[in-house]
Amino acid sequence: MFNKIFRQILLKFYMDKLKENCEWCVYDPYTILIMIQINEDCKKQMQRVYRMTILDSFLHKLSIYVLWPRFSHIFDLHLDNIQMCEVRNYKLNNHAGLHIMTTVRCYQFLIGLLKLQEAMNLSEQNNMLRQRYSRCLIEVKTLVKRMADEHFMQHKDRYIFLVNNFEFLVIELNKNNFKKCKNDVQVLQKDLEGQMEKLIETYLTLNFEELYKLVYPFTPDGQEESSKKAQEDLVTKDSVKHLKAAELESMGKDFLKNYKQKVEQIIKDIRNNVSNTSFQLDASKKQ
């Protein structure tokens, strides 16, 4: 009887009016998530306290057909904005530190989403929320890489910029200890370590250029090889056949004379340019 009397009012007036207001006035994903939670709480309150289930179907449709589609649309707009961001319009002024306008603001958006997800009891939609969070984190990483490529001509400055911005995301996300984003943080941590490895390699190349040119062609390039196979490759390299003993001796003497000073300078530069103390110490050990 209730549905027969109020069905048209609920559907045509309340639901349609709410959908219209959401489409025209609401562009904040947090607001939509809070509205979804309020809607779910109303349904549970009616079930547990008043033992009324007559509006369950309507409240469920309200979430499925109005609120969640609006949340998806707004979130996709945020992702589109990140993807279409014109990085050349940002003024970095050759500063390779943390970029507040992008990394920090994107982090704040992500952390707000995660905190709402932790506070809300939406078991059916948790996977969907986590997937969108993961997509957003990937787009943020891509944006930071685009900015590095656009604004820094030297590889060293690019890697410093990436390390400083990636490590901020890793540290801040770990501080909040969100269980549902551990895998994403681990992936980001690997990206950060990879950029740090490239930064160290770049410093070594700049400070030990001749030695690096000699050694690098004989490295396995990330592939495991037996010592016998490596020795065979070393002998067959044409560049070795043309080397003179005097050149190798001069290179060795120069290395023994200057390597400590150069390594100290590398460590000093990394400490000055990389904001995270743990990565400074890690770099020092690797040197």
C-alpha cells in the first residue's frame, strides 16, 4: 500500500530532484561519499531501530542509480584533469625539490579518499574505491615524471626531482598506515628505489667518466651471468684489444688519487639535494 501511494513521489520528486541537484551542484567526491554513507546509515537505522524495511529498495536505488554514478563521474573528471595537465605551464625555476602544487595537493586528495574509505562501512564498494585510488596514484606518478622530463634537461636533476617527490608520497602514506593501500605503496617504493639507483649511477658517470666508459660495456646489464661467461665477453670486446697498459695505469693512478674526494662530494651533493635522510644514508653506503 505504501509503495502504491508514495512510489511516484519518491521516484519522480525526491530521486529525480536529488539527481538533478547532484549533476548541477556537486563536484566534490568527498561530499558524494558522505551522502552515500548517510543514505546507508538511514537504511540501517530504519531496519535496526524501527524495524522498517519498506524503504530499503528505494534507498538502495538511490545509492546505485544516483549517488555512485555521480561519484564515478566526478572522480573520472579528476583523473582527466591530471592526465590533461599542461606541465609546461608550471614554473619550477630549476628547483628539483618537492613540488607543492602537484605532489602535495594530489597526496592530500588521496589521503582524504583513504580516510573516508576507512571510516565508511561500504563493504560492497570497497574494491571499487581501492581501484580508483590506485588509478589516481598511477596518474600522479605519471604527472610527476612528465614534469621532470619537461623542466629538467640534465638526467641528474630529473632523478633528484623524482626522488624528492616519490619519497614524500611513500613517507606520508606509510605514516597513516592504511592497510588497504600497502601494495600500492610497495610499488611506489620500488619506483623510488629505482630512481635513486639511477641518480647514483648518474653521479658516478659524471665523476668517473673514463672509468665508467671502460667498465659499463662489460656489465651484465641487469642479467645474471657466470664469471666464466663474463671473462669470455671481456676478452672478445674490441675496445679491450686497443687499450694500452699505460692508459690503464694512468686511469688507475688517477682513480686512487681522487676517488675519496669525489665520493665525498657525491655524498655531499646527495645530502643537499635529497630531502629524505634514509635515502641519503643509503646512497652513502652504496658509494
